[in-house]
Amino acid sequence: MEQYTVTGMSCAACSARVEKAVSGVKGVTSCSVSLLTNSMGVEGTASAEEIIAAVRDAGYGAALKRGNKDQNACLSSDEDALKDRETPVLKKRLIISMGFWIILMYVSMGHMMWGWPLPSFFNDNHVAMGLLQLLLTIIIMVINQKFFISGFKSLWHRAPNMDALVALGSMAAFVYSTFALFAMTDAQVKGNADAVMSYMHEFYFESAATILALITLGKMLEARSKGKTTDALKGLMKLAPKTATLLRDGAEITVPIEQVAKGDVFVVRPGENIPVDGTILDGNSAVDESTLTGESIPVDKAVGSAVSAGTLNQSGYIRCEATRVGEDTTLSQIIQMVSDAAATKAPIAKVADKVSGVFVPAVITIAVITVIAWLLAGQTAGFALARGISVLVISCPCALGLATPVAIMVGNGMGAKNGILFKTAVSLEETGKTQIVALDKTGTITQGEPKVTDIIPVNGRSEKELLSIAYALEKKSEHPLARAVNQKAEQEGLEANEVEQFQALPGNGLTASYDGAVLFGGSYKFISGQFQVPAEVKVKSDHLSEEGKTPLFFVRDGELCGIIAVADTIKEDSPQAIKEMQNMGIHVVMLTGDNERTAKAIGAKAGVDEVIAGVLPDGKESVIRKLQQKGKVIMVGDGINDAPALTSADIGIAIGAGADVAIDAADVVLMKSCLSDVPAAIRLSRATLHNIHENLFWAFIYNTVGIPLAAGVFISMLGWQLNPMFAAAAMSLSSFSVVTNALRLNFFRMHDSKRDHKIKNKLKITIEKEIEIMEKTLKIEGMMCGHCEMHTKKALEALDGVTEASVSHETGTAVVTLEKDIADDILKQAVADQGYKVTDIQ
């Protein structure tokens, strides 16, 4: 998407006009204009010159936002683009206008209505008073000339905007009052005192000036509030350090950030921000990454750890190598993502856009009809004109145009501050509408790597002794389960005893000798084939297996020492996060490649509604499509091997992205590896959508009630009559109210589940698997755990003609379902390539 800065827009009618003009350019596939940030996102093959020309022909200005590999310059230009330039200008205009307006109101209202004193020169000199009002009104009109320039320019281009309404209303009051002044002068020359007093009451100079002053006040309040909606984005931009300390020729030198290149070595002292993304070469520290992830607890960093630009080095002195600089840093990518999201439009905004496109012409037509209708009803020209002017100035297309983008911007900013990144306005709106959440087990519900969960010594052994024997045996093994045992032993401070004659035996076993003793380790199937396993130990083993854990048995000199259970443990926050989603009325499904028993055990612990086991990465996409037949689906995964499933889901959420925020397959990116951020994202989406509904309701109801009131529809029924000045006040507050309401989202607590709607989940979903007639059962040696099963299953299902492979390391079998006959040798080779042996095929 190419982004452009658009100038000259003042209301929703302007943005609708620009969008229509650019969408008509040949080669443009999509165009989205944001009134909030005065930006435009365009996709397609059209050249920048053609797009800029189309905007210019529509009566506005445009310039291409140039990408920049220089991080500092890039962020500075973006920050400069978001700088609130409107508020100071409008504030200055307002102060000067109010100075002259107070004098005008004193003369026109104070003296006439309450008899406030004036210089003797004005006594009984009504023409002089009229000329003074004329002069003061002209001064205020000149100060606020932008309304007239923009308004009449838009009329010239046959695309009237809000400024056109203000300009027409103010100019109509001014012209009519000027006519009345000349008529009064003529009456005074002729000595017609009654006519003079009659024309005095036809002056609307104060209305013409008040309209401009109050609309300027409203515009200033709106601009100030709009500036606050981008505070989160501007806060991210300010995180980027301006300089970096590099090591060159053994000396430390401070250089501007734009001079840092990939591969440069830089140093960061305690209390300094890290300038670019890098890898630690030397030193240890605790780094505060809350600015990027929302996580308040500092993260310990050591040699080899990755660090990100904009994060704070809290404790140690570290030396790092730059890996990503400029617009490639994590911080820059987050800023770009939030900025791109602001340049897109939510589907709900389309209704407001359609209304905005015809709103101003419709209002002008209504105002003309109102004036004619009152004249035909026998009212005076002044009365009819006042009604018409009220219709013009009370109408507010801005409230309609701002209702959606301000809420989207604030919602996106809130998400970014908490490590939740919505790529588009569509993803922010649609996330809250989900009915089904499909969770990948590994790395999403669980930690993603096996860990020791239970140490059960027998025959008088201690836990430390059992772990020491296991550590000595597993130290030389490369199996994932061995790494879990080794990690646990290292955490306990144990040292590995050096073993001899180490061997990996067929049937999931290991053996070695140590200090004259023979050690064995492996699965129940392997150990029970070599030694006698007591019944009570077998019961414990079965219980562990039912919990989704893999029990490993260890023997020394023929005596069973105990069991160490290993499993991919569930994250601490996963059960609570799943419960929160269920309380929102969401059906939670777990997808895993594990066998049915292990999957159901983990699913029961996590508390999911449904478990779909035996699903490989390639098969997740088809499962998601079947789920979509039941409702809107969110797929949550790591964004790497889940890419097809994330893409096919209604909303794809990549969890634990860390520095890799630019995951193409995901619609939403979670910086942290916390499942609790998923219900938080859904909660934020729902709150944002609710806020948009409130804004649109206010905008529509305001115009629906306000325009008839201004036109005088209620005069005969209720006696309600609206002065043009009060109409202008109402208009000035309408947009301000919408923007202020959106700013309430800054106080929304997205991790607080107390206000979640407790919806009873009645959704029943099942994924039916096709059963093929042709099956082959393979007897396999060498599989020890669920990881072995997954590798074997993936290899078999990759073969052409295999629709499903059900693999179990406990029984040592693989049941292969075929849609066509496959030679036994091909099946054997596929298993052999994974390091296992097929002994028989039936």
C-alpha cells in the first residue's frame, strides 16, 4: 500500500470526494482516505503522478509519503505528519475573532436589548450602529476566510463540503443584513422612522459572525481531541533514540542513528534505550520491553539474546551487533503497522461514507426548500432566511465522517501499547464478532517444548539420585525428551557423570555403563521387555499417560530406579484465557498432531470445548474451512507452520511474534506468547465496535433531530424555534462530542473480564473424518514419544495416496488409510527416512 498525505480536507464530504476521485483512476484497486490523519492509502498499479493529479482535480492537494531506510528520518517524518498543527492556528483565530465578536454582541444585543451605554455619537444614529456592526462582521469574516475559500472552492468543483454550509449560512446572513442596512439608510434619508426601526430588527450581522466564531471554537476542540487520538502512535515514535554509541577501532563514538548499519557493533549502558535491533555479543542485563510488548516485568538478556530498538537497558553494560536498522527494526514495523491500520477503513464506515457523499447537497436543498416554504406560508423574508441559515449551520457531516476512524485509531493505539497489533481496521472490527476460536496446541496453549513434570523414584531411591542416573544416560542423546531431562538436571545444579558404551537401542531405549553398573532408560514397552515392572508402577505410568505425559523408566543393574515424566506443559494463563473466551460465548477448539489420548488429556486440562487430534500443519487449513461452515473462526498459531490456516481463517492471530511482527499470514499479531492476549484482543475489538455504534448513533440522531428543528418543523406543534447562533453552537459541539467519546477507549481495561457478557455456549461443532476402506498397519521400531509419532505421521501423510496416518509409539504401530494402493517399499522408506524401522506391514 502506498500512502499519501492529503491537504485541504475539512469534513467527511471532502474525504468521500477524494476517495471517489482516486478510485476512478485506471489501475487503482482500492483507496481509503482518513479524515482523522489526513492520509490516503492506495493499492494498485496507477502511478503516483496520476493519483496526485486526480486529487488535485477534485480540489485538494496530495503528496506521496516516501519510504525511508533511515529510521530516524522515517520516524521523524511520520511524527511530523502527526503533529497537531491545526489547534494552534485555530486557537489564534478564535481568540482574535472573540475579541471583535464581544464588541459586536455588545453593540447589537447589549445596547438593543438591555440598554447598555454607547458613545453619544451612536445615540439615535441607527445607520452608524449598522455600519459598525457591518465593519466588525467583515473583520471576523476576514479572520475566518478559510471557511469561504474552502467552501466556495468546493462548490466550484461541484463537491460541496461542510465549509460550504458554513460559508453559505454566514454569507446569507451577511448579505441580507447588508441589504437591510442600505434599505434602512434610504428610509432614514426619507425621514421614515418606523421603517428605520423595522429594518433594525432585520439585522443578522451578529448571527453571521457568531456562526463563524462558534464553528471555529468547535473546530479547535475537535482538532485538539483528534490530536489526542494519535498519542499512542506518537508515543511509539518518540521511543526511537536519536543517537547510538558504536565501537570503531576499539573506541566508542556517538553517531546519529541514521549512520548505524547492519553488522555495526554498538554498546548500551544501564538506563539507555537500545538504538536498533541487535544480538548481544558480550554482557548481561535486564531489559524493559514494556514499550513494545506491554509486559512490565524486565526480561533477562545474555550473550546471544536478541534486543529491540526502543527498549530500555536497565542494569548491565552490553555490547551488541546490529541486525536490523532503519525501517526494518521491530519498533519501525509496529509504527508502520499501526499507521497502515489507520489508513484503512472498517466495513461499518461504508454506511457513513455513503451518507456523507450526498449529505451536503441534500442539506443545501433542504435549506432552500425551507426558505421558500416559510415565504409561501406568509412569513417575513428575515424569518424564512433565519430558518434556512439554521438548517445550513446545524448540519454536521463531520460527526458522521469521524465516528469510525477516531475509534479505530484509539483502539489500535491501545492495542499497540499492550502488544496487540491489528493490521487493518477490518481486523479490529471483525475480531470481536468471532464465534469459534481454533487454538494450535504447541506453542499456543502449551510452552512449545517438553519439560519434566514428575519425578517418581522407587525402591528407596531419592529424586536427586533418580535424576542423576537419568542425566548421565540422557546427556549423550539428542532426542527432545532427553533435552528436557538434561535441562531439569542442570536447573537442579547436577553434574553429568561420564558414561561408557553408550547405545541407542531398537524399541525406544538407551543403555550405557557407569562405575561398573549398567544403566537402561526408555519407554515402558522397552523396559518391560527387559525387566519386571511392578504392577503399582505400571498403574502410575498409565495414569501419567492419561494426563498427556510421556513416562520414561530408568534401571540400574537390573533394579528399577523410578519414572521421570516429560510433557509439553500448559502455559499458566491458558486455562483462564480459554475460560474467558467461553464466557464470551465463544466455542474453543484445540488442534494438535498428537494422538487422541494425549490430545484429550491436554484438552481436558486446558478446558477447551473440543479437541481435534492427529492434525498436521498441512491439514489445519481444511479443518478451519469445515469450522467456518459453523460460524466466524479465529485461528491462533505461531504464524510459521500455521500460515495456511491463519490465512484461511476469518481472522488469523499470530502469537508470540516477538521481533517478527511482520507476519504476512496474520491479521492480528501478539507480541507476547500469552494466550490471555487473545480474549483481550476480542474484548478490545468489541469495545471499539460498541464505541463506533455509539458515535454513529449520535451522529445520525443529531442530524435527524437537528435539521427538522432548525427548519422550524416543531414551531407550530411545540413552539420550538432555533436561532442560527444556537444552531452553530450545536454543530460545533457535535464533532467534539464524537471524538471525546472515542477517547474514552483510552481508559478501557482490555484484560479485565468482569464486564464480559456471560453467554451460554450452545454451539455444537464436530469435524467428521472420512473413513476409507483401504488400510495398512505398519509395525515400527524406534519411536519413543509424541514427537516421534508426529515425524512418522507427517512423513506418511506426505505420500501421494495417503489420506491419514494414525501413529502410536506405545503400540509401535501406524495405521495408514489409503485412497489408492501404495507399494510396501515406499511406506518403509518414508518411515526409514525419519530414523525408524518398519518390521512388518499387514
